[in-house]
Amino acid sequence: MAKLYKRIITVAVFVLIPALFGCATVKTDNGLAYVPNPILSNLNPAPKSMSPPSDAAAARANGPLHMRTEADYHYELGESYSLNGDSKKAVEEFKLTALYDPKSATVRLRLAGEYLRESLLTDALDQAQKAEKLDPSNDDTHIFLGGLYQALKMYNQSENEYQAVLTHNPKNAEALIYLGAVKAEEADYANAEKYFIKAAKVPGTDKAYLAYFYLGKMRVSQGEDEYKKAEHAFTESLQDKPDYEDSALALADLYTAEGDEDKSTKLLESFEEQFGPNQDVAYQLSQTYLEKENYDKALKYLSALEQFEPTDLNIKLKIALILIEQKNYDEAIDKLNEILASAPNSSKIRFYLGAIYEEQNNGQLAVDNYEKIAPSSSHYGDAIVHAAYLLRKMHDDKGATALIEKALAARSDVPQFYAFDASILDDEHQYKKGIALLSGAVKKFPDDTQLRFYLGSLYDHAGRTADCIAQMKKIISLDADHVQALNYLAYTYAEEGKNLSQAEQMARKAMELQPDDPYILDTVGWVMFKEGHVGDAIQYLQAAYKLKNDESVIAEHLGDAYYVFELTDKAKEMYEKAAENENDPTKANKIRAKILSLVPTHTRQPASASAE
């Protein structure tokens, strides 16, 4: 019990000074407030149910043996609750212990420690002061009080408590370390260093590593000029206690601050290999490798981290995303389902699952997950569009239409739904209905260039070329770099045989924005062909065909250019390719008619002057 008690008191002091020189705050009804002096004020007092009893007369009437037995019983219960992290119940048991053993300084100090865990600093201070009155010679009480005063920035009182320990035990390393911490907070670095060094040099001490750690933290707080001294202090700490995690992390942070991230990483990896798994080190390494996109190593340390936090869904999600990146889909699915077991309504997880099943060509499972995403989710729009696309791919056009219409009823504010619904109508040649749908959508979303683009293409398919051109111009006025509109309008002008100079400018601008797009290269070539620059046109059309040799229109355009350039055999080859790749029977027959009408080169008249 003595070791357990000692550990809890030590932990309590570290809680008070977690970052060596941190500010102390306590909770109040109005939020957080600094506590200037809890002796004079009682901010955030413990609830009445947590206040210790002051009168044990009734208990004493049952006799000393009864009181001793009851005190021991409740004390053990309090220790058990404390170890399980249930400070509120621990407080209740230590209160009852104090009822049966009101003169025990140990009980009062344990009660103070549990109040501290609940952030009830004023009550912790009150109980610690009572413990000190009951046993003025108890070093643990002085150290606990010193930590409380230090956290509350009551430095004189804090120093007095630590000095009280040193008066009868001048080689108490803990008291020396905490005194050094007080001096460091007061920016009295010279005296702080003296106390830290003195603590480290105490014969037989097992706290030298801690003294050097605090010395290193102090040096870091002093700025870059002291980094080398800080590095030396952390190194000394690790030499004294090689498995001390805080010094390893602090030294790694220092290396990073000095710009040597590789050295920092190597240190932590070496530490983890020797003394791991270690939660904080594993976390740091996982973040480092995620930033470097080294997913194999990131996964290694995230898996180690998951052992410490098996219910942390964020860790599981990071692991799942890495598995997806590695195309390890089955394991990713298992991990995502683990998350769903705890968070069944997570739309993000449903979306990831849907995406994986889609990638695996398991359309139905993908649709099932996409459809479970709530309309209120930010993933809803993309999920429904993906699901509708998959339904169409599975030849369930009615299901796709019904899904989109249902989605529109639930979320009329999602432009993608109108666009997808219109694409279905376009495929069904219901141009009038599609135009009506998108015209309404454009009124609702006047600046949505994609909706306008789909509307313009529907006008084109319906033979309303002037309306198509008007929409494309409007898009370009809204977004001068809209590649699709630039290309579409340039191609439309080429087909119309008008505004060819303007068409070439737009096509070339689109090509600058997307230089490897075969359709844009085709447009540039086709515009130049229409301008009579056939030789130049062939170069662009050949580049387009090289990138997309299964597109009928590109092959046909190249065939036309070859024919005009008197390359009849090549023209015939391209026409055959074009006819082969054309799904529309009517268009395929027109292409074959070109093949039949080809005139052998030796019987043709010389090409016109425009042919280059």
C-alpha cells in the first residue's frame, strides 16, 4: 500500500506541473478562472455530497475496533475506485474513512489527491492543509502542497513547503527538483539550474533522469541559444533512464526544432524498438510517416497505437484509409465495419465502404451503402450520384431515375441531382423534358457553370444550336477558364464553319489548360482543318488519335484530313477504324460511304492551294 500511495502522490504533483511551468486554472460556474488564493476564496467548491464529515461522534460510539475495521474497509475501497479512475466514488470512500479515522493525515492527503483529479483545487488545498496540521513532518504532504501552491502561482508558499522538506532531509531529490521548477517559472534560471544539478547528484537517487529532464525543458524555454545545453540535458536524462519516454519525446522535438527531422525520427524509432510499444511515441511516429506519405510505416505505428486505444475510432479510420490507399480492400472493409459497430450512423464510413465496393465492381453492395447515407450528410450528393450511376451500369435505369427523383425531393439544393437526371433524359432522347428540368435548375443556381454546360449540350442535341452557343458564352463569361465550354464552343463554331479565328483562340486556350486531352487536341485540329491548314491539322489530329484511338469522331476527322492531303490509303484506314468504333448504325453507314467514295490518288486532281 505504501508504494501505491507514494505513486499517487507523485502523480498528483506531476498533474499540477504537467509542462514544467504551466498556468493553473480551475473550473467555475462561468467557465475557467485563475485562482489567486484559494485560502481567501473558495471557487468551484466540491458539492456538498463530496464534502468530508466533520463530526464522527456517532461512529466513535461503536468502539475503536469497529472504527479501525470500518476505516480500513473504506480506505481499500477508495484505493480500488481510484485505480479504476473513478475519483467521485473514491472521494466518497475516503470521506467515510475520515469519518472513522479523523486524525489520519494519510486519509486527508488521499482525499486531497482525488479532489485534485476532479479539478477541485480549493478542496484539495483544504484537505492537504489539514493533513499538514495532523502530521507536520510528512514530506509527501509538503510536496503535494508545494505543487498546489506552484500551480496557483503562489511561489513563496510553494518554496516554503519544499524547503520544509529540505530542512530535515536536504538530499530529497524531489523537493530539489520542484524547487528548481519554481525558480524556472520565476525566470531565476541560475538558481533553478543549481537545484536541478544538485538533485541529479544526490547519492543513490533514482530521480536524476527527472532532474535532467526538467533542466532540458527549462533550456528549451529559454530559446534557440540554449538548445545545445537542452540537448545535453535530455541526453543525460536518457543515459540515466533509457526508457524515459518524456525525455525521448522532448529530445526528438528539439531535433525537429533544429531542422533535423530525420534525426528526430531515428531517435523515436530506436526508442520504440527498444522499449515499445509506447503510446505517445507511436502516435508521434504515425503522424510523421502520414505527413511523409510513408503509409507502410504509418500503418505499423497506428496499429501499435490501436492497442492502447482499441475504441478510438479516429485511429481505426486512419488505418482504414491507409489500407484503401494500399488497395488492401478486404482489410479496409473489416476495419470500416469495426467503426460502424460503434458509429452505425456515420455517413463518412458508409461513403468509404460504398467507394471500396464500387472499386471492387460489387455494384449492389456499393449502392446499398450509398443509399444508407442520410440526406443531411455532406456526402449525400456524391453518394446518390454514384449509386444512380451504378444502377444504370447494372441496367436498372428505372431504379436510377427513381433514386434521383427521391433525392431531389429530399434535397432540391444539390445541383448534381438535376445534372444526373438530365443525363438520363438525354440518353433517352427526351431533350424537351431535359431542357425544361435544367432550365429550372439554372434559374435556381444561376452561377453553376456545370448545370449551364449540361443545358447547352442538351440544346445542341435537340438541334437548337443558337441556344447552345448562348449557354456556352454565358459559361465563359462566368468562368473564362472553363475548359469544357471553351472546347465545346470552338468545336461548334468549327462545325458551323463560322468564327473560325475565334474558335481557334478558344481551342488553343483549352489546350493550354489541358494539353493532354485528346478531345481538345481533336478540336484544335478540326478548327485548323476548317481553316484550310490541313498539314498543321494532321499533326494535332494524329496526337489526339494516339491518345484516344477508339474514338470514332477523332479517327474520322483524321481520315478527312488524310484524304484532303492526298493520303488516300491512310484515309481509308482511319475511316475503317471510325466505322468500327461507331455505335450509332446511321453514323457508321455514313463513314462507310466515305470509304466507297474514295478516289485513288493517281486519278485525283491536285489538292487545292489550301492543302499544306
